[in-house]
Amino acid sequence: MERLTLGAAEMGVLAHMMRKVELFSPLTVGQLEKVLPHVMLCSYAQGEKVFKRGSAGDAFYIIYKGKVDVRIRRLLLLWKKVASLGEGEFFGETALISDRPRSATVICAEPTLLFTLLASDFKFILHENPAAAEEMQSIATQRKFLTSHAK
């Protein structure tokens, strides 16, 4: 993983993407503007792990460019791909909201650029907007259910 400089063009794309991410839809424009300066842009190589199952939920991600695969362990050494996510899609919110370890491993299927929001900044958003926090919890719960019941 390499941290990149987030320029004006990327900041514009990020603002546009965040408005489309269902998790951030409850936030006002003013609340989103407070979040944007805290977001990092990170580059990952193909095959690189973004995080692994069981690790701490320390960040939330929006895919700027590229693709990731979400995998869960089925047996001791066997993994199952439960989702492929691409540009504009997000992941990592369940562990942040629940304060539980990551429920899946996420691996880059190709070179990928991710907008990354650290847990401390994410929790600030939840604290500042209880209604948004409730909606985000609902979305995260639904996504966790869908992931745990994928076949």
C-alpha cells in the first residue's frame, strides 16, 4: 500500500462518490465537507490484501479505481469469494460500526486506488449525527447479513 497525494480533481471525484454511497446519504453537504479533508488516497497492487479477516476495523474504503474481491473462510484452508466490488462501491463499514474484527478478507483483483477513511474520523461522523448513525448501522447490518448468507 502506498499513500498518494489527494489533489483537487480527486477531491471532486470523492465528493461525488460519497453522495452516491448509501452509507453517507443521510449526511448533509456540510457534514460531508467536514469529512473530505480526512480521507486519504491509497494505491494497492494486484493481489495485495487491503485487510484480512479477524483484523481490527480501522478504516472504511471507497473504490476510486480498480476492483477488489471479498473472501470469507469456509473451511480451515478454503476461502470463498462472496463479492467482487468495483469503482464507486464501498466496504469496511461493518467492522467500524460494530467495533468487531473484520468478517472477511479483501484482496485487490487488479491495481486499485482506494479512498480511505480512518475509524477515528468515521466515528466522529457518527457522533455528530445520531440519525445518520442509525441509518449507517442499518445499512451495515444488512450488508453483513447478505455477506454471511452468500452461497
